[in-house]
Amino acid sequence: MSRRRTARRILVAVASVLVVVIAAAAVSAVVVVRRPLPQVDGTLALPGLDAEVTVTRDAQGVPTITAETADDLFMAQGYVAAQDRFFEMDYRRHVTSGRLSELVGENEDALAADKVIRTFGWRRVAEQEWSLLEQDTRDHLQAYADGVNAYLEGRDPSEIAVEYTVLGLKVDQAAPEPWDPIDSVAWLKAMAWDLRGNYDDELDRALTYSSVRDVARVGELFPVYPQDVNQPILSADDLAASGTGTVEPASATDFDADLADSGLQAALEAASAALDAVPHLLGEGEGVGSNSWVVSGEHTASGSPILANDPHLSISAPGIWSQVGLRCADVSTACPFDVSGFAFAGMPGVIIGHNDDLAWGLTNLGADVTDFFVERVDGAADDPGGQTSRLDGEDVPVTSRTEVIKVAGAEDVELTVRETVHGPIVSDVLDIDEVRAAPVPDGSPGGRYEVALAWTALSPGSTADAIFAFDLAHDAEDVAAAAALFDVPSQNIVFATTDGHIGYQAPGKIPVRASVVGAVVPSDGTWPRPGWDSAYDWQGFVDDAAMPHVLDPADGIVVAANQAVTPSGVGPFLTTDWDYGYRAQRIRDLLTEQIADGTAIDVATTSELQLDQHSPYADVLVPALVSLPIDDTFYDDGQELLRAWDGEASSDSAAAAYLAAVWKTLLHLTFADDLPDGHDPSGDSRWLEVVRRLLDQPDSPWWDDRSTPGLVEGRDEILTQALVQARKELTAQLGRNAEDWEWGRLHAAAPEHPVLGGDSLPALVRSLVNPSSRAVGGGSSIVDATAWDASSGSYEVTAAPSMRMVVDLGDLDSSTWVTLTGTSGHPASEHYADQFGAWAAGDTFAWPFSQTATDDGAQDTLTLTP
């Protein structure tokens, strides 16, 4: 189920009421939707400021805030964020605190989300982090909160956001409570959750085993990274030059235990169902990743480095990012900020961007930072305070607490949360009696079993400190220091400086796992772990100095696009579950070709590379597909498209549409009979690598369709069936003439409001809050990464570049940027979706940075006075 449905379904009837109101009083409706629009020019009083603050906005409504002090700067940022996007901020804080029911009322999905997040304790961990943060960080967070609250002061909910008017038709809407600095810190937990690494692969291995029943065959569906085909981020020479040491990975020990009888399968199925309830605010599953790269000045037109970044996250309206410039009028030790880039509404500072000396980009590293522990628990079920878990033959107390979930318009719900030494017990928010009764491996302690989740983000950390450290970084040493603070989520950092350096740094709190002799399950974090044996416990964390990094690599290029970080066996053990590197290798190949041809890389060529739509699926599949004999001219039409195709998945490509249909069908025909129900392949880079290897094995058992007794299919039979069935599907969807097909007619980007999205809403409401869909090219594992999920039955975009930026360190004012929708969260604003068309077309906007450039581009000027 889409996480965006969590609050949406309760509002369908509410929206219908709103339509009646609008139809009855169109003039009043205009007032309702326009009332929250903020003042963006003139003068406004902002009590608490030390001096005047200037807020200029360019043609896209992007604010640049200039202040005399850091406190004033972040107070103004909080005020402006609340002006533009307070409902988004309020929705996010209700989710991250496990209080969604308090906002939307009685709703099964909202309550399920609240229970799981309360079990995790995101808000509790954020509260614990507060005292660990630097004083400057706490000051910035408090100033931001003060600015938000100054905007909220005295405003009726209908003056803040139209969403409150809609919600108020169903449940009473009191004035939003004041913003607390912890609300900002808690957002980092949602960020960490959505970018947490190989959690899904760990679940998938166990679930796949329940059907396949063969560990070796499961391994074939999770192949090792193909470093002979796709390079990792860093080479062995890069690591040697940077002095990065080698840490032996935990062993994926071979084992003979019958996992089907271990209880682990049932445990993982139950945990998967529980954690599916968590709303994903950044994205999930296929397509969530990013591209980033940096090129040294020796290869560029300006003679200075160029940096590019486009994080691939879910698409929503408003988009995930808020563009902003933050400038101290006189940059000094007392007020050191001069930074511009992409922020999160609800979080002070800039997350990705550049200052006057350094630019940085982030992509998801994907390190394995979660593990499931199957726990043996003793004690009465109705006495959580008296329960114990077994560890090394000893009884260890299980801690418990009671959470009260308030539900708007209904009775409170009480929840008992239990934790073992490994983490919260997620089985308390599920009906998983089958786990408690399941048999376990020989020699394991008998009794009732539960499932706990260990996750680095559930320990207090310093990521909030890291945000401001990046904003103030000026060189590689500063980046390394900021990275050491960036506990979760683990991200690849690429950076470049105006004085000509480029580099890469891996941050993150990465668990060290021991190689367990005689392990009943692999001990490398790829499978769930016995909680009763401390040999499986984390042994600490990778030292910051051992994290992979490089400064000024010899070839003058760093590409980080979610692929493996280091060659196998070199550097610290981070994970075995990477993106398989097709995007990354395409970027590197094109950059290398341009350099070899003598092309001077500039902003324009870099932006063009971000839009590259060459399909690796074409490279892998088409040679095999066009070699098959199909005598029927009707079905051969599709093959003819593929024979003439250049492999570019443009929105108007008929061949791209056909290959997508063939790919989806091929995956279903090959694997659906072997995998658990509801777990068809998503079609991402892992599945591309699986099929690439299988194409050389025409008689592999995977090709055989077990649903056809007495018939053993091979590769060619399945490929032919996929070609024929795809032709039939697209004939029904797009017409008989194959040459008239277009990929963009199937593959559309449709950002949805997190609460008021979906086709079930009245058309008038949909058109107000959800931008019209746009046909786009690209696709999964393509540089222009508009992902789609082959298991969903739809070709619609599930994740995409949430923004695109290109920074020229030789002339910061020549840099460009675009975000998915626009700067505003108000549907009635001209800036709600005014960048969406440019984004879909691959266009970008000028990104002014200097005082002169921002002044020249200013369309509105607002002066905030004490």
C-alpha cells in the first residue's frame, strides 16, 4: 500500500464537502485558498530580531535571506519556511512523533503508523540528542523555532494553510501548537529511515528463501557487485593514496541449518508487515538513490571544478526540497554563513549546496545499519515489566513503557512498548503469534520468540551538528570533520572547492559485525540474527579515519551514484547490497569520452549528462530479443522497433515503451512461480544484473515456469513469450500501430499531495493541489532516473530526480538548479508548481549567489524589522 494513502483516505469525504462549498460560493472559495498566501514584499515586524533582515525572492520565488547575526538569520529562515510550507512541516512533525492520528482523526492506517513510530521512539531519541548537540547548533535550532512561532502567532489555521480548512470539515482543527526545536531534530529520523540501506534486501532474502528453499539459489537473486563491468566509486589506488586501511568484512559463513524450521521466515514476514505501516516522507524502494559527480578543473572550460547532484526520491506536491540562500551581511566569526542550496522545510540550514569556498553533493551510500534480532522472551505476556530475554544463557530484563496516542475526535489509544538490549520489539505492533510458536534451530533456547530491530539511528547522534558544519566547510579537512558528525543516514559526499580541489568522503555510523564460527545464519548482516548469542551482537563501529575517502584522484573524476564504494575486500565492510552501478558507469564512461575527445566540460554539458536517457536494459536485453525467430508479422513489429532503436528511452520512443513491457512481462514469467505471492521483482538494477547473468544460462531452472506441469521452458521460450505478451498489452493500451507508441504515454510523473492526493478525490480538489502529470523519458537504472516498479502493474514514475543542480566553482553565479515542483507549499501560489514543467523538460534556472546577482534577480523584497 502506498504510504501516502495513510491520511488520504480519511479526507475523501472531507474533500467532497469542500467541493460543495466551493460550488455554492466560488468567490468565497477563492478567498479560502488564497488566504494563506504570505506577504513577500514591503515591511513586516518580527519581534525578537536584533536588526533588520532582508528577504529577496527571485522569479521562481526562491528566498535569499540576509541578516546581521546568525540568530536573526535562522529566525528569519524559520519565519519564511512557515510562510511558505507550514502545513508540510506540521504533517512531517506529526508523522515523526507518532501523532498522525492527532492531526487527521480516526483512521486505521494513521494509527498503525503511529504505533510503529512510537515503538521506534523517533521523538524520544531526538530529545536525547538535544543535550549532545553543540551550543551553536541548539541556538540555530531555537532561533528557527522562534521564527516559525512568530509567524504562527495570532493566525487562525485557515490563514496558515488551506489543508487545515479541509481537515476542519472532518475533525476540529485548533491552532497549530508552537514549533519546538526537537520537531526539527526528529525529522532527521525520517530521513534516516527512508535512506537506511539494505533493510529491504535483508527481508527479501528471508522471504525468498521461504519459497525457493535453497540458500544458494537465493544467492543467485542477490549477485555480488559486478566490478568487472561497473567500477566502484574509489579504486584501490585511490584508497592507497588516501591511506585508507582495510577492515576485514564479517564472513557470510556457509551454513547447513534448515532455515525453514528456524522461525526466521515467519519473523521477517511479520516484521515486514509492521514496518510497512511507516509513512515514507522521502521515498522508498525502487529508484530511491541519487547521481553525483565532480570533475577537476583540468577538464573543464572554466579551469575550476564542476559538481553535479540530483537525488532520486519520491515525487510529491510540494516537492521534498526548499531552495534558499542564507547570507550574513558581513561574514565574520560572529556571523559566518554565506550559503545557498536545498533545505528541508522544518530544518534550519542548507542540506546540499555551496558556500563561497566549497560545494557538496550527497547520494545514498546504502550501508547496512539495521539488523533484525530474533529474541527468546520469558515472563507473563500481561506483565511486560517482569519479562526477560535470553542472552548467553542469562536472563536480561526487557524494559517497557506506555505510550498514549491521541486520536482527534475519538478515544485515546494506549500502547505498551518493549525493548531488549538490541532494540525495540516490533512484534508488539503486529499479530505475529506464528513467530512466538515457531520452531528454532537445534540447540536454541525454547520459549516464546519476538523480533527486535537494531538500527544506528535509534542511538542519539550528532547529525544536526553536521548540517551546519557542511554549511561552513571550506576544504577537505572541514568535510572530513563534518562527515564524522553525520551519523545517519550514511551518505556519499562529493565536494569541490573554488581553489581547485575535488574529493569524496564516506560518513556514517557503520556497525562492525564479527565472523561467527559455526554460524547458523550468515553473520554479515544479510540475514536476521539470533538475539540469544552475543557473538552476533555489533562489535562497535567503523572508525571515522577508516571510512573511504580521496582527495584529487589521478583521473580528475569522482562519480558516486549508489554503486559499490570500494573494490571487494578493500576498505571497511559497509554492505554487500549496492545499486549495481549501471547509472554510475554510464556517467563515468561519458565523462571519460568527453575528456578523451578534448571536450571542455561546462555547466551546459553537465546538465545535458544529467538528462542522459540511454537504457542499460537495451544493452543487456535487446541482442537476445532480436535474435529470436518470430514469423508472425504482427508480433514481429515489436522486434523491428528494437532492431532500429538507439537505446534512448526518450518520452516519444516506441521502442522504449515496448522494452519496458517486455521487461515487466519477462520478470513475471521467469520469477513469479518461484517467489512468494506479492513479491514479484521490481525490475531495478539488481534484477537487471540477475537477468544479465541468466542470459548466458539458457537452461537455468529459473527460466522454467513451474505452473506448466510436464513442460520445461528454457530461456528462448520465455523471451519469446515476453515479446508476444508485451505486444498484446501495448496494442490494447496504445494502439495497433507499434510505430505510434510513446514511452511517455505510459511513463508519467504525477506529484501528489501527501494528504490530498489520489484519483478518488473530487476533480476540483485534485486540480487544486496536484499538478497535472507530465510525460517523461528515462527510467530505472538510467542516468535520467525516473524509476518505475515492474511489480506494480504500472509504468508511472515512483521516484525521480527530486532536484538537479550543477555548480561551477569558477563562477558560482553561472551555476544552475531546478526543483521538482516549486518553492511554495500553497496550492494557490504561482510558485506551487512553476518549476515542474521545466523539470520535466530537463530545463534549469539560473542560480544567483553573489550579492550583485541576487539583487539583480530580485522580484520581491521583504524587510523584517525588530
